[in-house]
Amino acid sequence: MPVDASVSRFQIRVYYEDTDHGGVVYHANYLRFMERARTEMLRERGYELDVLEQDAGIIFVVRRARLDFRAPARFNNLLLVETRIVSKSPVRMGFQQIVSVGDRTLCSGEVEVVCLDAAGFRPHVIPAALLQAIPLSVQP
């Protein structure tokens, strides 16, 4: 099967600190896992968030997030977070993300981020080279 360049795959291990008293991943931690995966997607394409802030004067902030929980992740699971860009505009990017273990989807979500000027926190155009480096993906 050919590799889809529009999909980024990031693995993360569930640590004890990620779980609640019942040994299940605390719901808010899925957002952390997804944030790390989006950061790694950009890194894979040659963009570091701190460098974008320093050199281009921009930051990305979450505007909207919607999660659908299907099954629990547990301590020591090795999770796979798949990230796709499903929409983009001059100032926004929409991500679809799926957290799974093995062939089982645990959580899926849609996250929209906006680009802001790091100094004044006003909308800012995403650099054209960055927009070109992240191809749109068809949702699975």
C-alpha cells in the first residue's frame, strides 16, 4: 500500500500520569496527544513552532476542538495518532485526528487552528511555503 504523504503518524506511550484513578487515560489528555501530533506533523515538513514565532512572528492557537470518545486508552498502551489536514485558508487550518491502539479507534477529533501575530494576537496570514508544505487530505 502506498504511503499517503498527507497523513502524519505519531506514536505515543500512555504513562501513569496520563491516567485517572481507574487507570484510563483522562479525557483532556487526548487533546495533549493530538497537539503533539500536530507539532510533529509540522516538524516532519521542516517547520518548528518556536522558529515560526521567532522568525515569522506568528503562533497558532486552537479555535475549535470536537472530540468523539469511543473506547478507553489505558496505562502503557502504545497509541498511534494520525493527523490529516482537511481544510486550510490563508489564516486557518483544519485537522482531523484519530487516536488508536492496534486497529481500534479510541478517539477521533477535529481541531481548527488559527494563525495569529505573536505580538498583537491578531489574525495573520500563514506563510505561503507552509501552506504548500501541508497537502490537504481526503477524510478516511
